[in-house]
Amino acid sequence: MNVLRRIGLSLFAPVLAVVVAVLISSAVMAALQVNPLRVFEIMVDFGDTPSQQVTALVVVLNRAVPLFLAGLAVAIAFRMGLFNIGVEGQYRLATILAAGAGAAVALPGPLHVLLIVVVAMVVAAIWAGIVAVLKVTRGVSEVISSIMLNVIALGVASFLLTGPLRGSPEGASIIATADIPESGWMPSLNGVFGLLGLANPPRQLYGFLVVAVVVGVLIGVLLNRTRFGFDLRAAGLSPSAASASGVDSRGMVIKTMLLSGAVAGLIGMPDLLGSTHSYTTDFTSGLGFLGIAVALLGRNKPVGIALGALLFAFLDRSLVPLQIQDFPASVVTIIQGTIVLAVVVANEVVRRVARRSAERGSATGAAVAGDGSTGPGQAASGAASIGGGADGGEGTGAGESRTTGAGQRSDERQETGA
Amino acid sequence: MATAGTSGGPASTGLTTDGGGPGGGTPLAVELRGITKRFPGVVANKDIELRVRRGEVHAIVGENGAGKSTLMKTLYGMHRPDEGQILLDGREVHFRSPADAIAAGIGMVHQHFMLADNFTVLENVVLGSEPTRGGRLDRAEARRRTREISDAYALGLDPDELVEDLGVGDRQRVEIAKVLYRGATTLILDEPTAVLVPQEVDELFGNLAELKREGLTVIFISHKLDEVRKVADSITVIRRGTTVGTADPKTTTARQLAEMMVGTELPSPEIRTSTVRETPVLQLRDVTVAAPTGRPPVDDVTLTVREGEVVGIAGVEGNGQAELVDAVMGLRHLAAGTVLLGGDDITAWSTRARREAGLGFIPEDRHRQGMLLEAPLWENRILGHQTRPPAVKGPFIDRRAARADTARIMRDYDVRAPGPDTLAVALSGGNQQKLIVGREMSAAPRLLLAAHPTRGVDVGAQGAIWRLLEAARAEGMGILLISADLDELIGLSDTLHVMLRGRLVATLDPSAVTPEELGGYMTGARTTAGAA
């Protein structure tokens, strides 16, 4: 009963959000004189023949893998309360350097792939590490520094692509790094279709899917089952309580950003190892920012992020068929945007409902016990009301020294707003 | 004047000098009748009677936690009383928000300034109720009115100076100007002298005299008795949530006031058989904590806690206790001095290493430092014990063991909650605190640092926590107890130090000291050299 209720609550938010998003985007499309029903029909139409349908599935999965990794990278930092907006720059820089490294050496198969992946992870981790070091030593907000490092990373990437790492001939329409030799390619998973008795599509299903799943499981275990993960989440839930418990908050910022960056380094790998084999001017971009949306959608939990990545990938797949049917591609962007907005709102609503039901759950017990419940009732919105809570009890100095400050500040806001 | 005379005590008629004269005809500027405010489980204010005449400085004194702030929040419309009436100039009012209170002419100067540092004085004063012309800030008008207020009350403000360039005293005057700008006729000053140095305090009192001369009413909240006697025209004393009387500052001594503040009830927590052993568990030697500016919050503190000993630190809030706690926990760097736990010099150790070496911690603000509110109880059981059994197995969290041990704590320490998976936020303050106490006790620390262990908990939980501390002490645990509750300090401590302005100014025998004497030492009215 309790478990059912919890699952119900955790599914409720995303489902509600998607429904609301579909309604809103339908309204927008209708206003733009696009027939929403027709659009949705094209979206779910995976083709007539089994081969077409499997191909569509492969396209969705191939797109979902990097989105999932991007979501994961963002979520790791999020769980500690850090906003890693720099995922975009981290993976772009990592990918071009990994492509360069991969093209420069010749190694036996698995080692070659491993080298490329390790280079990518290390580069992205270092790039994210800069953000962490700036934050810890100089107090620079990670939001600001990671945005700026994004710009620098993209600049450096273009410089490398047009300069030292250029592999395409002079005058080619698309500039690219030199191709990675075949020993550095990742085999596809298309054999699986044969085993499942499905048609073997012309598209290659990225072998990196397996890596992504493993990484997802590892991160899930790390965050939820280990001491390190506990420290990380504690620091995210309450930095002050975490440091009082012995978590070294500065060290935690650095470790978390390095980990987030290392995962970000993997984002470009599915495409690089599975299809393009070189970094080009039109290499997939924007995944870092989409990752933020996917992480929000998945509430920073690996399974949720996987579902969010699949949803976004599903929406992205319909871009081509929609354009073939003369629909504007922007409808997909509209839907994605409204989903993200709706998810943020729905998450908040569900969080409050869950919290209120938790409080009510024990309120009866507390009432029987004749116990005060000022703390929880008042603490619902953080520092502001903790002051009230402390005052409500025989609360003494804390209420007067630190916390009431916050409480009064919010009242001040009320007052000026009124 | 239907309820006249209910507050008893020596009423200070005849002291008022403003027009209208004493007695019948003139309604009081502020009158509170029977104000009661309950929060779930506690009564913060009970049957408060307050009568403030127009044009006087009226002080409200009481210990920390006596209910002064709750009362002022009621008067300022930040919450509504459950019972009782608020009368302004004889008419009953009902405030729904501070905006209502402001409209009725009540202004609040908060203890912590709420100014935008990178704005000028003028901008801060008008912020939120700007005079506009054609939708834009009318600077000329704003400047004229700011000047007018500054001149009328001798605040000496330069409208164009940046607030970040101002000293603390000037900032406070900006806050006062802000309130006056909004048309306040009754000003509430919440612990205004807490942040000021003595010369600034004198300047502030000059300003208050100016306000009084212009016919404004000032409600002055403080627990510094000497200041109150210097500035107030009349005094209302609050103890344990209710008004215990009024006093005339001209005829009342600081000692009498302290007695009214503290009451004369005997302390309920009592330890009388000494369990103090020889071995020291915690030694602080010349510990100094530096602040970026001003005097060090902890100044040259030396103390020893032995096995089986409770060492109490008494002091008015903000005299360095919080910084001392941080220093012992390793959350703050020492400017000088050493900290020894057992025989180990732990001065350079991390917080985690200190905890692993046997330092238990009950923080003063459990929501900030003691709990993860949005996490289940079993995760809160792990907090602070991430590296020790039973909660961990190697690098992994042992969820089952953590849940089982949480269930044990809930049983043994009477934590009332549905189960280990309940979110911590769902528990009452008392139950949260019992979980923290149980968690820290379960690790069998050598030294327990207990900062305000019974703050904000109901009476039942308070008694339970006291008994737990007594039992732990009997088993040989050393306890460093920081508290603002004098009964708690006197009742539990074997040795009692008084902390004032970062220093330990007196060491007292708790079996021989009365709360009044202790209160005297805490406010500096008494010194070890002799009574004031």
C-alpha cells in the first residue's frame, strides 16, 4: 500500500507534466494553424515495414544514449546542489581531444577504444575541475564560471579543429579531424536484433548503449549505496548539516565536479565511436543543455533520467518525418520546452503533497503524544520558517541571531510587495 | 481603561512628561490585553499585558526565549494572536500582515539590518515605497524627504552615501529613517544595541531621546539591564512567555530586574552526587577564534572537561558560544591555542577525524546542523557517523543495519514516529532532538558537546533529555554543555563557566550559585571581584 503510494506519487509528476505539456503545445500549434492531431500522429508513426520500425527504434535509442549520459552528468552535480551548466563545453572539448588522440595512435581494438574514452573523461573532468577549484578557492559561483568556460571550450575546440587537429583536406565543406582507425571503433549491437528475431535495420545500434547502462547503474549505486554518495547527497540536502557531520565540503565540491565532468566526457562517445569516427564542425551540439532538461525530467535519478532521455529522443526522432510532411520543426522544440516547464511545476507540487502527507502522517502520533510539532510545520519552506519554528518553541538565541534574520527578510519582501 | 491594574507591580505613573497628562483621558499608544500565542505543542506567549504611553521609551526585558520576539511579531502583524486584543490609541486593531501594522503607524527596526549594501542611503530609505513622477523614481522628492527626516530627528544621514561605506551605527540610523519615512509613530527596536559598541550605544540613545521629543513612541527590546535602566521611561518584564510585572527604571536596581527576569523558582534538573573522575577528556588551552573585523569572538579560552563531568558555559547569546562550539568541532580555524581530546592534540584534525575519535555533537540549531529534513530517519541516523558501524560496511552504506539501529533508537529514546522510513521533517522538534541525542549517545562518545540540548522542545522531551545526559555523565562521559537556560545549567553542571564577550569571566560552583547571581555575571553586572 505504502509502496504503491510512493510509486504512484513518483510517476504522477512526470505523467501529469507530459499531459499538461501535450495540452499546452496543442494549443500553441492550433494557434499557429498547425493541426496538432496530425503532428502527434506523425510522431508515433514508426513506419509500415518491420525494418522501418526497428530503424526508428534504433534512431531513438542512439539519440537517447548521449542524452542519458548528459542528464547523468548534470544530475551528479545537482544532487550535491551544484549547477553544472558547463557540461556542454566539457563534452565538446573532451570529444575533439579524444578524436585527435584516437586518430594519432594505433592500438589493438579494445585498448584503442579504452584510450579514447579515458582521454575524453580526463579532459572533461579537468575542465569541470577548473570550475570546482575556482569555487573552492575563490568563491566563484559555479554557474558563472561554467558558462564562461563553455565559451572558452567551444573557442578552443574550433581552434583545434581548424588548426592542429585538422584532418580534412583544404576547401572541404565540412572541416573534420582525421578519422579514427577502425581499431578505435565501437562495434554495433545489431546482432541483438537477429537474436530477438527482429529485422536487422540498416542503422547501427550504438555499442555504447551497454556502457551507458553500466555507467547508469554504477552512478546509481555510488549515489545511493555508498558512503561517498551519502556524503554527496547530505551536502546537497544541507551543506551546514553535512559539514557538522564531518563532510569536507570543499573536497566534496571538487570530487563531485570531477565525477560530473568525467561522465560528461562520455557524452560525445556514442556518436564518435559508433558513427562519425571524427569530430566535425557539425558534430552533435547542445547535448549539455538538453542534459539539464533531462535531469530535471528524471528528478536526478538514473532510472528517471533514462526515461526522460528516451522521451526526448522520441520527440527528436520525429523532426525528420515532420519536416518531410511540411510541418515546422519547431513544434518539437515547443513540446520539449513545455514538458520541462510542466515538469518543474509538477515536481514542486508533488514534493509539497508528499511532504504534507508525511507531516500529517506523524501529526496524529505527535498529537497523541502531546508533542509539539512546530519544527516540521514551520520548516516547510526552509530557513525563513525555521526562525518561526525556533521562536515557537522555547526557542531562544538561534531564532534571534541567525535564523530569524532570514525569516524577517522574507517578511520584508511581503511588506514591500504589499 | 477597563483592565487597568492587572499587571500589578510598581507602575511608573508621573514619569511621563508629554502633553495630555497622566491618568484617565489619554488613550495609551499601544495596549496589549491578554495576548496568547500558541504554536503546536508550546505556548510562546500567555496572557501578555502591555501598556505603552505615547511619547515614552518603553523597554521590554526578558531572557532569551522568554517570548519577547514572538510578542513583537504579534504587534508587527507577522502572525496573529490566538487570544487577546491589540489596541492602538484606544482603538482595537487586527493586523493581517506587517503592511497593516505599517499602515497603522508601527515600524520595526530589526536586529539584523535589511539594507541593500550597493544602494545609497536615499535609495534604501525609499525602497519599497518610492515617490514617483511619471513612473520614475523622483529623486529630488526622495532626497528632500530623507533630508527632512534626518534633520528632524538629528540622524545625521547623507542621502547620497553608499550604505556599504557606512558603519554599524549609521546603518542602524538608516533603518530608523526607513521606518520613519513610512510614517511610523511607534517604533519597535529589537535588540538594537546587540551590534553596537558603547559609543554607538550612546549615540543611539541620543537619537531615541530625539524621537521621544518629537512625540514618537519607542518600544525597546533588550536583555541588557544597565542600558535599559539608562534609556527607558518604563519597563515591562517578560518571563516564560508571560508578563511578570512592570518596573520604574528610576527606582529599580539591576539586581531587582534580574530577579524578575529569571524568577526565583528552583531548578528542576538536579545532579548532586559528583561523578567527576580525574582523567581529562577535553582540554582547551588559550583558544582564540579570530573574526575578520573587530574583537575575536572567542578570546583566550582555557577549560578542562573530565570524565564524568558536566562543564556548563553560561552566557547571553552571541558572546562567543557558537564560535567556541565551532572551534571544538573543527568547523572553524583557531587563531591561537590548542584543543586536546584525551591525550591527542586535535587542533589540526578535520571534523570527521574528531568525530571518529569520540566527539559527539548536539548542535544548537538542529535543522541547520543536526538533520537532513528531507531525508528519512535512517539516513539521519547515519549522519555524522558515516564512517562507523553499524551504518556502514566498508565503503557501502548498510541500509538494513541502519534501519534496524534507527528502530532501536526510536524504541530506547522514545522517538515517536511511524518508522525509520519517515522523513525527518515529519517529526516534532522534541522527537527530532531525541533522535539526535540517541544517535550521538549510541556512538558512546568520550566527550559530548551539547549546545542548547533542550532548546525548542516541549517540557516532556526536555526532562527526558536531561535524564539521558545525567545517565551518560554517570557512565563517565564528559559533557560540555552550552545553554541559555539557567536552570538547566545550574541543575546539570559540575562546573560552571560564564562567557562574556568571548572570554570566560567567571568560574562558579553551581551548587552555590543562584540564577539571579548567574544572570548578573552573564550581563556583566557582577564580576568575580565582587557584586555590582
